Amino acid sequence: MTTEADALRPTGPTQGKNDAPDDADADAATRPARHGRRAFLETQALSAPAIVVLVLGTALVAGAVAVLAFLWRGSMLATNLDEPGQVWRDIVLSGWAPRAVTICAAALRVAITAQAALVASMVAALLLEKYGVPLYSAPFLSMTRAVSIQPVQLLYAQGPALVRASNSFALPVLLVIGLIAMATTFTSTILLSDFDTVTMLAGPNTSTLAFSLVTMASGIYKNIWSVAPTAYPRFAEYSEPPASGEAFVDTGVTMRALLPFQDRDQRTALRQYSGPASVFDARAICVRPTLRVFNVTAYEELFMTGAVRFDGQYPPGLRVPEPNLELAFSCALAGYDYNTLTPWDTSICKLLYITNQFGNADQPLEGWPYLVSPLPGGTRLDLILNMTRPRLGWRIMTQYNATLDTKISDTGVPSITPDGPWAKATFADAEGAEIAITACFTGLEGYEYQVNASSSANGPEPVLAWAGENEFFPSNWDPDAPSSNTTAISETPFVPPSYATLPIRAQLGAALTPLSPLSRGILSLSPNITWAHRFPGNAGGNYRVLFGRFPFPTFAMTQNSNSSQRQLKTRDSLLMVYKQALGSDELPHHAHVALFLDTLIATKNPALALQAWYTSLYQLQYMDAVSRFSGRAWWRYA
């Protein structure tokens, strides 16, 4: 009995396994010709149109996917405000992105549909030639093998037969191919539904930009430390690792450039900049001086007189000519109000300006120490005088020394001990009252140069925010320790309030662990600056924007007696104290105090503290002047 399936199976003497050996030998002569025919048929198993469909279809799919991947990768970069590339910009900004996606979707649909039909034809051929199928399905499958149809049509017409076929491979293959072919119908809709409007980085532009002043308002920078900063604008920086040593701390070479943008959004979104900028040398080196104390006086104000000289081992960036000069000082101290004294209350005392009008950084300036810098202008030398505990000792000092006639012998000659960059003077007869002094060298001025700066991300700017509690002084801190006298001066210790300075310190790099420009939100400044050629605007009457002289108050004390009058005037001194006196014209704004003292406490590094604070003063100067910029130059930005 013969079934329908058996009717389509090949039969005959060549199929029988009991053929006589003689018959096999008789057919042997014809086998090569048959094998050649079979080889010919295998090479022609795919027609030329089928090969074209496979090759061109695959190339079309690969090309469409590559274009879509390019567009979507660029969109991800643009969404993250990264640079997507000029080709991507041209496509998107010209409005061709939806069209390109539609064309790619159509190409995918055509290629996949044609290849899916070819797969259906291949499956039909395999079913006919290798697997058994019902007799009634043979005509349809024969036509399908010759004329390609869609897998869905084949499934619809021959589904039951495919299920009953001797091998079940055809059904899952056709199901998968059919679903893929159907999905391509909605490719365009799916892809276009992902379109949205986003903010992206602008492409490089070239235009003119106001970058400097052409008129100079007198007194504009007087007492700038008394004004609250309006912003901590983003800047560009180039830096090198600092030198290290036992008797000094160094910030390393640090060149910072303030960019001429008044608008905050422009500064924070800036990725590339090529144009004029105000560049200043932000390097600070604080060294331990050889110290002599002449006197400490507490009459109306607390101040110290003495002398310093520099004969230690210092970094290469600081030149100390020989023979060294001894520089006298008379500086105000921060401990007059001993009830509110904290261990880090400090005064900054301007000792001298060392100007270099010729910009020759390799030649000593008349025997004075100076900071080596590629910028002309000179060096500023400040003494930082830190009032350490115990405050009880400073109460004794103010009681003993309440006259301008007081001599150092009245409270005992202090012992001078080294402590890193500090020289510490300790008064043993006054409960160990101690003051630490360091000498800090910084640059003086800023100048306009042509610069190149870049960043791979936006840079948010920190804002000034009130924190209330000071992170370094909890409510239960002991202001009298480590005094041996346990008599409290006041029952409730003074707890300094403060601003939240951590984000500001991070932007300014005021941390012991170096932070990357990206994590600080600033731009990287290219070191390829022609320092000998300042921006041409300077020669055309434009004025410099940055001045690092920062005048401080002076304190004058006069004592009248029946027979004589005594008077003492200090050098420029600024008291950095957490306790603020209302209405005082001699104290800096609390925001400046918080930035300087918080940095000093957090890092124990006076160079970092001074660098951060002076940079904030430069930022304040710059933002005050940027609205009046009128000297113009070409610039390129993105």
C-alpha cells in the first residue's frame, strides 16, 4: 500500500538497498556524469536574482542600520551636551533627520521583505526535496519554490501541512521570519516616535567679543573684600604639581584665565574657547620665615611688631637673593576679642609689593625675594598670623600689654619653634599663648592674552549659600583646651556660623587631594600661551581688569600722657575672624572669611587658602567690570 507521502519519495533500482553488485558496477560508469550534473545543480541552487537579493539586501540592511546607529549615537552625545560631529549637525540642523530615518526604515522594509520571501522559497524547496509533505500541498509548494511569497502567506496556506511534516524546522523558521517581516512595516513609526526636542551644544562660532575696559573708574577695587561675591564664575586653568619641602607649602604653577562672559548660562555651557581672556598667576608659596618678635601690644587693638628674613630651602619658583634682607613688620592681630577667639582666627598683613616693571623674571629685584612668573608685574608678600589657643593666654596678654609703652619683657620673650611652613611664637608666661606666622608670596596682576580652553562637559557654578552651623565647630567644642587653667572665660562657647563653602572650595581646587578640572566644573587651559605678547588691546588704550594689590585697612593707635604722645600705625592688615562686628568698615564680608578660614582649617595649607581667596577676589573684580567691557576682539567658541 502506498501513502501520499510515499508517492513523492524517489523509488527505483538506484534507491534499493538490495541491488545486485553487478548492477552497481554497471552504473559506475555513469556516476561521474551524474555527479557532474549534481554539482552543476548545486551551483545553480540559487538563481541570479536570489543572489542579488541576498547580497544587495544584506548591504542595504547594514547601510541603513549604520546610518540609524550614527544618528542615534549622535543624539545621545548631543543630549549629554557632548560633541556629536559636524556631519551629524548638518543632517539634524538642516531638518534631514526625520527624512533620513524614514528612508532607512523604507530600505530595511524592502530588503527584509525580499529576503523573507526568498527564505519562504528555500523552505518550500527543502520540504519538497528532503522532507515528506502531503500530496495536495505539492503544487502550492512547487509554485512557492518558483515564485517567492511572504512567509505569512505560506503559513496561512500550508500551516496544517507544515505541522504534520516529517520535520518541524519549517514552522519556527517561518514564524520568526514572518514576525520580522511584519515588524518592518512599523519601523518608521517606531523610530520617529523616539524623536524629541533637546538642548544641544552649539557648533563652533566666530564673532567679535568685548573683553576689556577702555575707561578706568577710580576706586573701583577699593575694599573689594567688604563686598559679598555675586558669583564664582567658571574659569580655565593650567596647573603643574607643587613642590614639596619641610619648610614651605606650594600650590604649584597655576595659571587661571577668566573668560569675558557676563551671562551665567554661557559660561556653564562653554566647551571650547579661543580668544582673549584675563590671565593671572594664581601660584602661592608660603614659607617658614626666620622670626624675631619685638613686641605685642593690646591698646585699642592687638598688634605685633617684629622682623622676618628668609634663609631656608625653598622651591625653585621662589628666588631669595643673598645676602638676605631682614624685613620689619607691624601687624594687627585677631585676638583682641578673646571671648570669641577660635584656634584659626587669622590676620593677613601685607608686608610689601615687589614690582618688576620690565617683566624680567630671571633677574633679582634689588635684593628682594620674589616669585618667578611668566607674567610681568611683580610679587606680593603677605604675612599670615594665626592666633592659636588658648584664649585664656590671650586674655592675659591683653591685660599685661594694655599700653603702647609695654615691652616684650613684660610677658616674657617668646620661644620660636618650627612647624612646617609656620614659625610659632609661644609665650610661656601667658598660659602658653601662641601665634603662628608664615610668609606667603603671590603674583600681583592679571593681563589679557589670547588663550585656548576646552572642557568635555558643562561646568555648573557654585553659589553662595548660608549653612548656619560651621562644619568645623560643633556646638560642644571646647574653646579653652588645651589650657592648663580650667577657668572658663565665658559660660557658653562661641559657635561660629558660616557659609557653605565646600562647593566653592571644590571649584577653586582648595583640597589636599587634587581634583580634575572636569570634577571641579572648570575648563582646561592650554599652556601654549605667548607670554611675551600680551593681547594687542593693551597697547591700544585698554586697561587691565585684574589688580592684585587689594589694599587692606591700617590701624593707628595713639596714647596721650601728660608729658608725651605715643603713636603706632600698623601695616595693611585684614582680620579674618568668624565673629563679625556689625557696621565695621575694617572687617571683610563673612563670605570671604568663611572661604579663607574653612580652607585653612580643612587643608592646614595657608598657600591653598590664600590662592582660593585671592582667586575669589579676582572673580569679584572681573564680574564687577565685565558689564562695562568695550574693547573688542575676535574669538571662537563652542
